[in-house]
Amino acid sequence: MTVDDPDTDPDRPATDGSGAAPASPLEGAAAVTESRPRWQVDLGYIVLTTIGIYVLITALGLLTGLGFGGVFRQLQTVTFLAAAYALVVLALNLHWGYTGLFNIGVAGFMAVGAYGMAILTAPTEGTTTPGLGLPMWVGIPVGVALAGLVGLIVVLPALRIRADYFAIVTLAFAEVIRLTINSGALADVDAFGRQLGTGGGRGINFPLLEHAIPRWVLYEGGDPAQGATFVGVQVLTVTNRLGIERTVVESAIYTSVLVGLVAVVFVLSVRTANSPFGRLLKGIREDELATKSLGKNTDLVKIKVFVLGCAIMGLAGIFWQGRNGYVDPDAFLPIITFYIFIALIIGGSGSNTGSVVGALVFAGVLFEGPPYVQRIINQVIDLPRPTTIYDAVVALGSFDPLPLVGYTVGQLANLRFVLFGVILILLMIYRPDGLLGHRDEPASPLDLRAERPTDGPSSVDGGDDDE
């Protein structure tokens, strides 16, 4: 049995069938890559993408005099956003990439997780929207469970519909969630003998996870007054010598925790994809009727994967808003869902590695790139700022392009939405499967190409060819 796709052959030798060496250096490099285990290749793609974005940001900042402080803040912002997007893109990949469930209500499930955690952990008094005052180690898992439960409620009636109609149901339900949270009827409610509620348009303040989680790492019981932990002593000693502020250290630890969650979810997704359950997901995506005809309960499989993905989306919503210590309905507009889809399309649906790479490219280059360039140009060059495009174009009549350049730079943050469209058009023309979507993942985690022992004569001895 032979396998022609190199991506399904992580241990393919660097020689052809005759034992001859590759004909060119490029073929030799490809053969070396193919000889490495699949996880090393995937990790290499992610690491190289991260390094490339970091080098680009650092070079632009230092060459234009932004300084180490500005560059470090930009790197931290990009890392946080990329990790947050990667977490939710991996969840969406389980739905759309593996199972073919067109879920465009992602922002709604993120909102359920974030609001569930906020209501549970918000202080009982001293705030406009009181909560239950529970610790974060209770609020976070309950918020994740609530997002999964809401996913279960959505998917049960939606099992009878397919494709675009399923997408309409999920989008409508996400808007129902957002409008319900924004409703004044649930802003303040008496429940369990306490004043609770969603806060309506004013939102909910809750303990800042960006401070709470790092302090549990740095200090005994999360309280600086009780002294530093062993890890805290090492970290604080080094950072104090380098003159790094305590808030910067806490933000870096919070981002590191989020990156760790992405790694856990990535491994979970890969294990799921390589399991018999994962092969069922791919079967449903390709032909649900054929999968069902083999005696598989496809409805139950879709329920399980949808609930799992929604729970991960809830977790992403919690850590995304946990950086602010505040959550409101405007943070979960439908455009958030489309950002996540753009990241998945860039990386390639059906590829876990592509999900992470797409999140890195979207957050680091497309989303944060234009504002970063705008800040650098404003710091280096003093350009005229016409208020309208008409004034900028009129100046061209006197052969003065600077007003148009200044107006363009001033609108870079808005022009990135045009950039989104251009990138999507180019992908549809030249790379419709995304950056890594062309790689076919193996149907089996085992190497089916491995040689099998033969008891009888081989084809070399004149026996039958085993193909």
C-alpha cells in the first residue's frame, strides 16, 4: 500500500524507489522535512511564523526610534490577541473545519462564558452591578460549562437543518444572547436573595484576571502581603534587576497562561482529530449520509463536538475579557465572529496548525499592523492632516501629495478593513485552501506505509506484487 501525499507520510525516506538520492537540493530539503515527525513540522510552522512577526515588529520599531518599551508593549499586545484568537479559532475549526458545522454565532458563546464568570465573581457590593463574589477558580469552570450548556440548547433543535440554515440559527441565537444581555429587563434582578443581573448596557466589573492569576503564581495565596512563592522569588528577582515594572510582569504572566491554554487545546484538538471520533467528524463533513449508513449515530457525534467547541469558545471569552476586568455587550458584536472566520480562512480550515498560524497572521499583521505603522509614522514624520478626502485630493492639483499621504496615514486603522477584503480575495484566487489547508491530515495516527512482514515470496522473488 502506498501513500502519495507527503503530509500523510511523516517518516518518508529521502530516496526514491530505486534508492537513488534526490535529484535536486530542493527535493533533498523536502525529503528532510518529510522525514521529521508530524508534530515537529507543525511546531516549526508555528515557531517560524511567530519569529517572523516578532522580527518584523521589532525591526520597524527600533529602526524608526520607537524604543524598546514601545516595541515590548506591541509584542505583548500581539501575543495576547494572537493567543486569544488562536484559542477560539481552534474551537471553530472543530465545528467548521472537521465537522462541517457552519457556526457563525461564535461571539454569542464567548459572551455566555464571559458573562457567566463575571456574574459569579463580581463583588457583592461596592459596584453598580453586584455579583455573587465567588472566587475565580469557581467562576472560570462554571462559565465554561455554561457556554457548553448553551451550545447544547442551540444544537438540539438545529440538528434537523443543514449548511446555511444551521448558520442562520447560530447567528440568530448569538444575537438573541447579546440583545438579552443588553436588555434593561435583566440589568438588575433579585435572585437567591441578592441583587444580580447582566448590567445591561453598563456591563459588569469583576476581578481583573490579568492581576489575579499572576498573583497566584507570584505570591502565596495570591496575596502580596504573605510573601512570594518560589517561582515568584525567581521571577521578581530577575525583573527587578532589569528594571521591569510589576504590572508588565503580571501582564506577561497572564499572556503566558493564555498561551499555555492554547497549547493544551491544540493538543486536545490534534488528539481528537486522530481518534476514531475524529474520523467520524471528517466522515460527517464529507458525506453525512454515507457515515450514517455505516451505523454511526451522527447526531450524537455532532452534539458532542458542538458542545466541546462552544465550551472552548466560552473559555476564550473569559480570558479575552479577563484582561480588562470588565465586560459589556458591545464586546461581542457579530463582527468578532467574522474576524475569527478570517483567521481560520487564512490558516486553512481543517488544519489545527493552520488555525494557530492564521490567528498569528491576523492578529499580528492584519489587525494590529496598520495601527502600529500609523503610530510609528506619526512619531517620525509630521504630516498635514486634512479633515476630508476632498481636501487631500484637491491638494494634488498643486502637486502636493503630502495631504493625501497624511490623510491615508490617519485612516490606516479604518483602512485595515479594506485590507481584510483584499487578503480574502487574493486567498480565494491563489490559495483557496488557506496557508496550510492544502495539507491532508492522515486518517489514521499510525504509519500505514510501514513495511509488513511477509511469509511468502515477495515481488522481487517473482511473487505477486502487494499493492
